[in-house]
Amino acid sequence: MAKNTGPTPQQLSTLVALARLGAGAAYADVSSVKLASVVGRTQQAASKRLADLESRGLVERVHAGRGLKVRLTDSGLQAVRSLYADLKGALESEEKEFVFRGEVFTGLREGAYYISLRGYRNQFREALGFEPFPGTLNLRLSDPLMTDQRERLKILPGVEVKGFEDGKRTYGPVKCFRAKVSGRYPGGVLAIERTHHDSSVLEVISPVNLRRVLGLKDGDQCSVTAYLA
């Protein structure tokens, strides 16, 4: 007898689709037409998938009037739960930090203006545990790995600083990540949604004047570790 190797990727994707349609532990009205719209296949292909899952003991189907009701069996539910656990473990085992190394350069000095605003400054103090020096350290990233990391910061969860109004204009929210600069000084890496910089630039804040304490000038290299947790 052939050994049961568990559901195939196609079968798992169909089980997940059924669960999304409400056919988990309880019966739900799931026609082949409805399933086809979710899995992106023809009605005939969706019907075959249901029959295949039923033959493997992963779903149960019962007649209800003119239609059918479907639910996952215990084995089907366990397969979906195992998939969820595997995906959750894989995501949680991702990097806990990004290490950046770039070249110091002078920006447009907009950072000093925005960081000095009370609406941002107070929130940075509460979120990061320090009041930032009025200015940012700008690093030019040339390594593709570094620019890819910088791009990924846009979608990763970070420390959120809310936007605010000062009676004259509205300032948008800012996402940041706790960081350490040159392995010595606390800081924060900014992931600002609206900025004239692209992903080749890393903007860093700190409670100290990083240029002065590290003796940095334009063209020097500097390392920053951003913590993702």
C-alpha cells in the first residue's frame, strides 16, 4: 500500500479556501461556482477538487435542499492548522535585526526642522526613550542588500509616531525602528512614507549629535543596526 504523504500543496490551498468560505468546523453552503471564484479555477476543476478532498477524508459534503453543504473533517482541520503553524514559525524565525553600512552625506537639513517639532519630539521621547538631537544622520546605501533591507522596512511593523496638526498645517505619521549606531549610541531608523529620499538613503536619529561624537564627515562610513522586534 502506498504511504499517505499528507495533502498536496494544491489540496492544502483548497482546504484554506474552504476555511475562508466558512466551511471549517461547521457546515457551510459552498458551491463549486463559489469555490471556483476563490481558487481561480473553472467550476469543473473546483468540483474535481472537492471530490478529491472528500475521497481523502479531508472534507465532508451533505445534501441540503438543492445544494450541498461542506465542512472540513478533523483531518482537514489538522492539515490547515499544521500549515498555519509552519507559516507562523517561518515568519517568526526571520531576521530580528538589519545591519546597514553606508556613506555619510549632507542632506537638505529638513530633518532638523521636523525633529525639532514638539509634536514629533515628545512622541519620539515616549516611543524610543530619548529626545532626539534636532537633525538626522543620512547614510547613502550602495550595497543592493542594504537597499533591499531599507525597502523592506516600509512593510515591516515598527514603532509608530502619530501625525498631528499645529493649527497651520498637518504633519503625517512616522514609522521608526529602534537602532544602535556604530555599536555604541542608541538611535532610531526612520521609515517615512512621504520623503524625497529613495531606498538608497537611511535616515537616523539619536539623542546625541552623531557627527560630532563619532567624528564623522561626508564620505565616511558608518554602521547602524535596526532592531525589527
